[in-house]
Amino acid sequence: MSEATIKPRIEKAPLGERMIEKLPVVLVPALAMLGLIAVGNPATWLTLTVAGLAMGLMIFIMASGLTVVFGLMDVINFGHGAFISVGAFVGFTVLIWLGGWTSSPSVFLNLSAVFMAILVAMLATALMGYAFERVIVMPVYGEHLKQILVTMGGLIVAQQLIYVFWGPDEMHVARPESLQGSFVLGEAAVEKYRLVAVGIGVVLFVAMRYVLKSTRIGLLVRAGVENGEMVEALGYRVRRLFLMVFMAGSALAGLGGVMWGLYQETITAHMGQEIMVLVFIVVIIGGLGSVEGCFIGALLVGLLSNYTAFLAPKVALVSTIGLMVIILMWRPQGLYPVVKAK
Amino acid sequence: MSEPLLQLSGVHTHIGPYHILQGVDLTVPKGGVSVLLGRNGAGKSTTLRTIMGLWTASSGSITFQGRDITRMETPAISRSGIAFVPENMGIFTDLTVAENMTLAATKGPIDPKRLAWIQELFPPVRTFWNSSAGTLSGGQKQMLAVSRAIVESRVLILIDEPTKGLAPAIINAMTDALKELKETDTTILLVEQNFAMASSIGDTVAVMDDGRIIHDGDMAEMVADKELQERLMGLSLEAHQ
Ligand SMILES: Nc1ncnc2c1ncn2[C@@H]1O[C@H](COP(=O)(O)OP(=O)(O)OP(=O)(O)O)[C@@H](O)[C@H]1O
Ligand SMILES: [Mg+2]
């Protein structure tokens, strides 16, 4: 076969179309600018923006696992919120055990306590994810209606188990000393904990992108989202891959639960279920199965919620649903539609 | 004809409520190219997918190298030495050409000599090595699909209509590449609609209709026997209209 018979050419979309492809990325700064105009005061705007980014990144952490789980095996997991709640309770329990570390003035001990809480919570939710996948999800592959019913059942069982282990009351834990209070930048006050949340969220997003783009497992996950059958035909067991992704997604939900819990300083067995409304909105906005879309969707929802909470508190939740409607009218499959084979 | 490499005996496949394969008996000898012909909807793709374990046979047996693979799972069948180029090519468009090739190499890193040989057969695999596979044209995707199947030496390759929708020049190029592949000790089971292409490359031929094999023999015999061709192709045409 010679070069002459096959003209090498790269089919690139016209410039205009390619710009539109990249457009979702621009939405985040665009929304921040709109926020600045609407809020008016730069100091207030900075506070709200950091709060919005922190909230968005925490939602991203909780949502990312869900979207990949859906992309890879078409599994709709309404039980995902259970991992958020359980993660929060396990993490808080660890923080109570480590009371000496959290109340110490040492930043190192404070952060170590948070780190330990996160680690134990992620381990616990990963194991719980393992059990959930084997017992609840595996028997209902490919059957959406059953998945909805069965995973909701799993959610209820998990919430009841929280009552059994931790009692029916909500739980309070104060943030460690050094994560309380705010930094003051000029006129703006930025809560320290929110900066930490932004930091963790960004590191996690970068790590996740690295795994998905540059490791063999990541390539297999992306290939599997597009065409699981072909991945099997190449000799890889998609179910085992899926179990790993499911456990990772559950551990991330657990991490999100600890972070969200520390943000609110109060947790309940229902907290996961309540946040799931925002999580589903974010996953739908981003395009089911797309991690990038999920990231941008989460930042948009976080920013918008904080701006509207300040400008018009009554419409905060409605505004995120409005955002979803507008984005779906523009792109019915979400910001980054995932191409599925067949 | 040498010893059978792959043997299907009385294979039935159901897809949901439909009874698609109704007792397929097919023998693929070791070495060379076996061609599977048949009109649209005859069950050729279903046969390949059943061999790969993507559909599970409801009865009958499939043996490969003397081993029963009827109920084995797809990844295990693949790792036993069978590569598959599906009808829709199964390219991962979100990945680059290089990444598509890397995933297909399950035994370790791609052997550079073999890669050079593949890129000689299919130049676009070199030209677009770092491009997203989604940007390839249909013909280039087909070449990538075949390249992926041969990135490591395989015992048997199942190829489903590699010339579908391709321009004549590309069909010739693909045929040449398959001829060269035939010279290695890989066996090919080729599903084709293009009889000219199939007869230029095939050693044996089987014809399917309505989920059964209705003819089975040497390609040379079929090429020589215009009456047989007429009967089988005529049948195809009739059923077509
Ligand atoms: N997923 C499916 N669900 C239901 N019926 C199917 C499915 N796949 C194939 N069939 C049916 O099985 C029969 C055989 O299909 P198959 O794809 O194997 O034919 P083929 O010989 O490969 O045809 P073509 O030359 O058009 O590719 C057809 O009647 C088809 O409608
Ligand atoms: Mg077919």
C-alpha cells in the first residue's frame, strides 16, 4: 500500500465549530464576570466566588464517580448519596477520636487529623462500594428500571444502618482550630477551609485527568465508556474494570462527604440524599459519562448557587435547575456529549 | 485441507426472542483465508460475534485448537489467540491512533519491528499516529481496526466486511495487506459481500443463508463453477429483492 493511494488528511472541523467545541470552558469565567457585574462590590464578589468554587469542587468530587460509573456500564446509581453520608459519619468519628489533634494549635496535627479522617472514610466507602456493586448492582446490569429501584433500596438500607451505628441524631464536629476563621485580603474575607477545599479539589481533578489520559487503566476506562464490547474483545475484563471504578467512585463520594461535612460542621444520615439533587444536575449538565463536563458543570453550579444566594436567596436552587434547562436547550446531551458506539 | 483450527457444530444463537443462527456447521482449516459469504441478514456477523462470545450460543459447540470455547467469556476467548475486527470497526474515537494500538497489545509494549511492518501495510497508521482516531476517515479507521487486530501475532483473525463502504483503490490496498498477512502463519476468517475481492484471496468458502451454512468448499472450485456461483449468488439476489 503506497502513500499515493491514501491521501493523508486530517479532517478538522472549521474554526468556528472548533471554537464552539471549546466553549464550555469559557462558561466558567463568563459566569464569574456576570457575577461581578451583578454583585457590584469586588470584595463581596471575591468571597462569593471562592465559596462558589469550593462548593463546586466538592460537588465535583462527589459527582465524578457517578458519571464514570454511568458511562462505563450504563448503571444509574441512586444509592450514590449513601456513600456521601457514610463517608461523613466515618470521617467525623475519626475526628472525634483524634480530638487531641484537632484542638491542638499545631497546623500539622490539625491537617493530619483531617487527612486521617479522609483516609479512613475513603477506605470504608470503597469497601462499602465493593459490597454494593457485588450484591446490589451486579444482578441488575442492563436493566435501568430495576437499577433505580434496587439502588434506592440500597440507599434506604444504608441510611438505616447509619441510625443503627450512630443513632438518629445529627452529629456536630467543629473544624480543627487552624481551619476556622478567614483570611482577610483587602476588604474581602475568604474562609480558610474553603481555600483548602479548592486546593484538594484542584489536585484531585488534575490527578484524575492524569489517570484518565496517561495510564493504561485510564485509557481502558475511556475506551470502555465508548465501546465496552470492543474492550472485552481485546482481552480485558470490563466487569472487573467497572468494579474498580465503582469502588473509586464510592471512595470519592466518601471523601466528598467528609469535606462537605466539615464545611457544614453538621451531618445527618440524609445529607447525601439531599446533595444528590445538585450532583445529578451537575452530571446531566456535563453530559453523562464525561469527567470534564462534570467538572465544568460543578463549577457553574457552585458559582451560580453562591451568587444567587447573595442576590436573591429564595431562588438559589431554582437557579441551578434553570441553568440545567438552559444548557440542555443548547446541548441536549450536556456540555460534553459522550459518543457511544452502536 | 489441513487439520481444523476452528470448528462450529450445530451452533444455535438466540438474540432476545429471535432465533438467528439455526445450526451452523463451519470448519476453518489452519492457515490461509476462509471466506464466509451470504446476503444481508444471513447471520454472518452473528456467527463471528458468537465465536467471540459476544453472543452466547444456546446450543451446539465451538472448538478452537481442540479446546471447547462455547461458554468461555469474551476476554478469555480473545486471549486464547483470536482477534476480532467487528463490522462497525470498534475504533475508540476518543483515543489517539497510538492509544488504540497500545490497548490492543495485551502481552506488553508493541514490538517496534512489527509496528514498522504494520505501518508499511497501512501508512495512515504512521501518518496519524498521534491524532485522535475520531478524526480518521472511514477507510483509515478500517485500516486501524485491522492494524489493531494484528499488533501482536494471533492464531486467528475474524474480520467482518473490511471493504464495506470503501473506494476501489482502498479496497485493493486492503486486499494487498490481507494477502501479505496471509503469508504470516495467521489464519483469517473473512466475512465479505464483495465476491471479486473474496475470490482473489480466499482458500475455502462457505455460504450462509437464514442462519445456516448452505454451501461449503474450496474457493477454486466455486470460482470455476459458474453454475454454482449462479445458484448461490442468484439465491442471494432473489432473497435480496
Ligand atoms: N442485536 C440484534 N437484535 C435483534 N436482531 C438482530 C440483532 N443483530 C442481528 N439481528 C438479526 O439477525 C439476523 C442476522 O444478522 P447479521 O448481522 O448476523 O447478518 P449479516 O449476515 O452480518 O448481514 P449484513 O451483511 O447485512 O452485515 C438479521 O435478521 C438481523 O436482523
Ligand atoms: Mg454483518
